Amino acid sequence: MEPSKDQLLWMYAAMAKARHYEDTMARAYMEGKTPKFDIGAGLVPGEMHLAAGQEPCAAGVCVHLRAGDTVTATHRPHHVAIAKGVDLNRMTAEIYGRRDGLAGGRGGHMHLFDPAVNFACSGIIGESAGPATGAALAARLQGSDAVAVAYLGDGAANQGAFHEALNLASLWRLPVVFVIEDNAWGISVPKSRSTAVPDNSVRARGYDMPGVHVADNDTLAVFDAAGEAVARARRGEGPTLIEVQTYRYYGHFQGDPEVYRPKDEVARLKARDPIDRLRGHMLDNAGVTEAEADEALTRVRAEVDAAFEFARQSGEPAPEDALEHVFA
Amino acid sequence: MSRNRVLTGSRAMVEAIAQEMRVDPTVFVMGEDVGPYGGIFSSTTGLLDEFGEERVRDTPISETAFIGAGVGAAMAGMRPIVELMFVDFFGVCMDAIYNLAAKNTYFSGGNSKVPMVLMTATGGGYSDAGQHSQTLHATFAHLPGMKVVAPSNAYDAKGLMTSAIRDDAPVLYMFHKGLQGLAWMAAPEGASTEVPEDPYAIPFGEARVVREGGDVTIVAISMTVHHALAAAEALAKDGVDAEVIDLRSLVPLDREAVLASVRKTGRLVVADEDYRSFGLTAEIIASVAETDPGLLKSAPRRVACPDIPIPYSRPMERFALPDAEKIRAAVQQTLNRAVA
Amino acid sequence: MADVRIPEGLWDADITPEGVVANWLYRDGSEVDAGETVAEIMVEKATMEITAPAAGRLAITVAKDGVVRPGTVIGRIDEQ
């Protein structure tokens, strides 16, 4: 499956937007945390898991989705939220813990919900799989051709929730796609020391569904695999498991001393940066001009900068607002 | 001339584990990131270097499997120390904890034992939101068959860990992240303490009076001990002499220490970072009321997290979690005084 | 008298000029042994240990949370 020029530009813009978002967030997060790094201090407190490097998983899948399709993401959700079209201003305000956030500051970075585009995420490993399966079941019961996508890290493929959801989705032939973002690390533990198989896509066989492995963080290969999986789901032919070999440029969380990681790993990964590679492909093979690519870059960076400004300007919630919205 | 060695909570835990591992080959450690990383909250720093990969085992993110394996290994003659990284993650593995670890001794008529330590990080206060900030003392203390401890300082962290490892029952060892003395997370002044270098054990079920006073009893545990002490200092300036009790363990619970104090003061405030309803605060007050409601000169008060998921945003989280000022206000209420 | 000094080159000060004393592991005035870890320094995200250069009585000169650089003397050991 070959992406059109529009699809290429869409993916490029989504990836550049996500990258600029994470790099901006990394700087904002450190405000008020130097020279003493205190995780609870500063402009943006709490844990912060950034996804720079993992953009192909977001853009290459979400380019095939509609607003009515559901995405459930992980504790590292920003790139996927951006690609799914989550309101960027309100998402950023949420991460800043502000009044205008998606949840008025109740959820924060690991708990982003935007029902307008059917996006949700969770800080618990593996807990994207069940809800996506349920969204797919709802689509079936409602007679819709909507699909659902569950994002998981490679570490989550060792959780019971993942395996149980795969079985259920296959048993009921539900329109769901499971996307494993294999960034090689479960916090400090390398995949080779946590996972009995080198490639999680082989686990699909155990649940009688197609399993696809995408190597080398290749956006076009993600596009191809996800396009087929989403089309198959929409046709009512059941779930697919895709594992994407991707990269994680930042630590597991901001503040991670990364004592476990080879010193040169990130530099080596950045030499194969997926955004640069996609841009090269667009210019060389797809008739995209430098001006078109630059225009996309300028536009998305301005959107990101505006979102951070929106968040900065948004007020703090009132303390007693904490008592609201426990029940619907 | 004296050696006044001060340890952080995490270093005290590690020292207890290492000392037991040196003398007891059945003790081993497993959990997520307990190897080269040394535990996300530094509960296993350096253990891999000393004891090697066989006895300090990084696990996959598979809590049902490795906590279940801890139960099985314990029943087969080992003394596993298993880490559940955040207590909030119990949702994916509770069956192994409360249906296996907690019940196997009873269902075997005492013929099997499960000498496993499950150590887990609790607490909020740094904007990590409600999937990573809960305390959940009562969730575990409510279920029979497990001992549950929660140290407030490094001295207790070492002594309670030593006891936990040597105990033949499953012990849930709940350490508050904000008491670990982590370089990257603020901790109250009193969390790091002088810690003897030789091994020692602190018996379970013995509360400690950390501040003596005659006007009101403040019962606390884990992080709220520090809030209670700060409140007591502030109250002293108002002319109120508060007694502060650190429970140190929930199961067994030292009800007698609470009663002895309330007999003296006649007033009671209970502070716990866990949720308010159906929790430790209610249990303590019920224990006093059941024994002799006449002991209390005024209505008891509790300071706990309101019954809401712990919010992310700083002003809302501060609203939700106990602190010294809330305890002080509660004490003033037991004295029937308006808060200044 | 021996200085408890943060070693030059413990971290790259061109990238991160300053760190902080995260914890002292002995009280001011305590006896310490040579080579024992006496303090933890935090630089950006990483924690590093500082050891006693000699045995003797520790005098803390930079308290917890104090800002330090490579080469900063954070305490002294009185060898008597």
C-alpha cells in the first residue's frame, strides 16, 4: 500500500508536530527543576514520559483512522494523541494541570481523554487492550464500521491483559488493531531480558490472527501494515497484531538517569531519524517540494507553540474543584 | 566520639535486605527494574552487584506471574522479597496476593507457609495522579492473612524489613515514596535517621509514641507521622500539648497503644493518607468507641484523602492529601476551638 | 585535615554547571572511616556518591540542598 502525496504530507506534519511537542515539553518540564531536580516541583510536575522517536507508530496508523474510530494509548501518549487529533490546547493545559485542560487538571499527562475524537489512555501497562476490544465490540453492536486501535509498549506484551484481549478479540472477530511500540526497553530492562520471543508479532499465531513485524521504525512500512489491518477490521475480518520496532530518544521518564542504556545508543538512533527519512522520501520519490514540506513544518510548530502559550495563560483550578466529577 | 551514621529510607531497606541475604541463602529479590536500575525508588540499589543475577532478578512486566511465583517459591522453602513497583498496580495481580499468599496458610490448616515479603511504593504529593499516588493501606489491611507494615523513617524501615523477611507469614511492606530520601523527590526532615549498622528487628504490632503530650492524641502512620509532628509543633505554640503515635504496622494493629494514649488525653485525631471511608481512620476510632466510648471528651476527627481519585493538578492534590495544617485544624475541632 | 571535595570531572560542568547536595549520610561531627560514602550529590537527574578521603571527624560545610560544582569542598575530615 503506497501513501498518496496528501497522506505523506499528513504523516510528516503529524510526526513533526509530535516531535516539536515533546522537545518543547522537555524544556517546559525542566522549568523550576534546576539545579535541584524535584519531580514534584516546577511548571509541569509529576512523571513525564516523552515519545520523541516513536512518531511513525502514531502517524503511520492514525492516518488510516477517522474521528469515529477509537484509540487507546499508553502512559507515553502525546504522539498518538496528536495524530488522533486530540485538542492540542486543552491537552497541553491538562498536562500543565490547568483549569482549561481536557479534565480541568484532574488527569494530567498519563490520563488524557478526548471523547470528541474517541481518544483515551491509561498509566497502567497493558490496560489499553481491553478497552479497545470493547470499543470494537460496541461498534459491532451498533452496526458501525468503526474500528479501534490499542497501543501498547513491548513490555505490555508480557501482561495478562494483552493476551486475554487478543484471545477475546480473535474469538469474536472484532474490528481492533493491536499496535506494539517496541522501543526495546521496559524502563531499564531490555526486551531481550524480559520477553521470551524476539518479535512479539509471532504471538498473533497463538490467537489465530495476522501478526506483522515492522522493522527499523519505518513510517512507510507502518503505513502499509496498518492500512491493511484497519481495512481488514473494517471489512469485519477481525483483529491484527502489529509490532513496530521503534526508538525512544528520551529516558523512560524525565529524570531517568538512564544508567542502564549504552551511552551512544541515542546518537546512533538519531542518525536514522524517521522524520528526516520520511522527508527525504517525500522529496525524492513523491513529488513533494521543499517549500511544501517547510510550510507543513512551520504550520505545526506554530500550532504547538500556541498550545503551550494557551496552557501557560490558563488559570489554576480551584482546590475544591477536586471534588467534582467523581460520578457522572 | 561517636559514629552518627544517617541513612535514607531506601538505604535502610537495602541494608536490611543485604544483611538477611548474607546469612540466609533462601532470601532472594525479584521485581521490575530491581537489577541494574536498583529499584525505581532505590529499594534494591547495589544488591545486584553483591548477590548477582540469580538472587536479584529483573522480571518482565508480568505481576500476576512473578507475584504468583513468589508465593510458589515461598511455599517451596525460599524467602522471596518481591517488589510491586507502585501499590496502585495491584489491580493486575491482586489474586496472587489476596487469594493465594493471604489464604494458603489457612487453607492448608497451617501446614503450608508463605514467607514472602511484598514490598511496594505508596503515596502521592508530587502530581503523579491517581494511578500512581494512592496509599491503599486499608485495601490490604482489610483482607485477613497478610501482615501489613508502613514505616515512617529509616530506623523503622530497616527494623521492619528485617522482621518482614524473617516472618513466616506474607508481609506487605508499604513504603512511602516521599520517605525514601530520593535525591529527586522531596522528603520531610525526619525521614532519614541514624541507623545502627548491626542487624536488628522491630516486632510488628508495636506502635511508638513519637511525641508525648497530654491534651490530644494524634494517631498517624507512614507520611502522616511527619505531618502530625509538624502539626504538634504548631499546636505547642497555641498552648496545646499533642501526643503523636506512629502505628508502624496496620496488621497486627497496636490498639492498646492508642487506648493508653486516649485514656490520658481524652481526645483523638487520626491521620492517614489513604481514602477516608472504610479505612484506618475509621478502624482506630471504632477500636476506641468499642472499648469505652466514655474515654472521649469530644468527637474524634479524622484527616484523610476525601473519597475521590487523587487528582493530578497541584492545587487539587494539595486539597486532597493530608497535611500538618489539616491535622492542626482537626485537633482544634476536638478542643472545640475555632481555627486561627 | 582533609577536604571532602567533589572530584573535578565527576560530571561535565560545561553541560551542567551545578549540582546539589542531595543527602549527607553522617551527622556533622560524626566519626567516619576512609572510603565510606558520606554524601550523595545530584546532578540534573543522576545521583553520585562522595566518599571520605580519610578517617576522622566530619565537619559539614555545605548543607543538604546546597549548590555545588566540580571541585567544591563540601566538608572536612579532622584526622586528629
